Amino acid sequence: LVFGFSAMGRGVLPVTVIVTSISTGALFAGFYLSHARVKSDPIIDLRLLSSPTFRASIVGGSLFYMGTVSSIFLLALLLQIAFGRSAFQAGLVSLASAAGAVLMRFSLRPILRRFGFKKMLIGNACVTGLFLIGCGFFNAATPLVVILVMLFIGGFSRSVQFTGAQTLAYADR
């Protein structure tokens, strides 16, 4: 599956190879799902998904992860290709996001105490969504300080969501 999806759209392999790869991967994934249901101790125990908090953490966290982590990669490309910055400069600008994530480590407990998991995760998802929308308005004339502040806020909110979702996965255990 991974090979097929990663080769898709690149134009380096024939479509038949890609379709065969994805179909074969899907077939073997189906075989594994059938196998995992009857084994008492499968490698990946899908019965864990019967826990509502674990399922919400895995499904919601995965979707959130895919949506937000891609923005880090795309922002580096934007800074380099569209704004003409070097890779080093783009990396330095991206450090603002890491700084926000580090600060979050010292702030999460008070945030959780004040709002609780549910309100925090829902409200923070909205903050992160607004951050991503705001990044869509960046252009070459956007002041660097605005970009840095936005990335700091985005790094903070992304880290809050990841930590909250990962913690929630173990709430019932």
C-alpha cells in the first residue's frame, strides 16, 4: 500500500504497477484483519479500538496529525520557493514553531485543569484550524514578525493537541 501510494502521481512507474501494488496491499490488509479477529494475541490488537477514548484518540489524532504536520513541510517550501529564502533561513523561521511546542510543555497542566480534556481538545482544534487558515494568507510582503508569531502559536496549539490526544488514548487503561 505504501509503495503504491508513494509512487502514485510521480509518473515514474506504469499505472498497472501502481494499481497492482495498491490492490495487493489492500488484499493483504484484508487478510490481516481477518487473521487479527480470530487470534487471541495479534500483533496489532484491533479490539483496542472498541474503547471510545482510544478510538477517538487514534482516529482524531491521526487526522489531525496528517493535516497539521504537512503544513510544516509546505511552509518550508513556501518560504524557499515563493518567498526566495534559503533553506537555512526557512529552517530558522520554522524554529518558531518548535519554540511554541517547547513552551507548551510547561503550560499544559494549567490549561487542562482549567478547561478539561474535551473543551481543550475541541477549542484547540479550532485554534489550530484558524492558524492553518491564517498561514494561507502569507505572502512575500508579510512581515517576518507576523510569520514568527503565527508559527509560534501554531507550534503551541499543535503540541497541545498531540499531547492531549495521546494522553486521552490511555484514559481508560
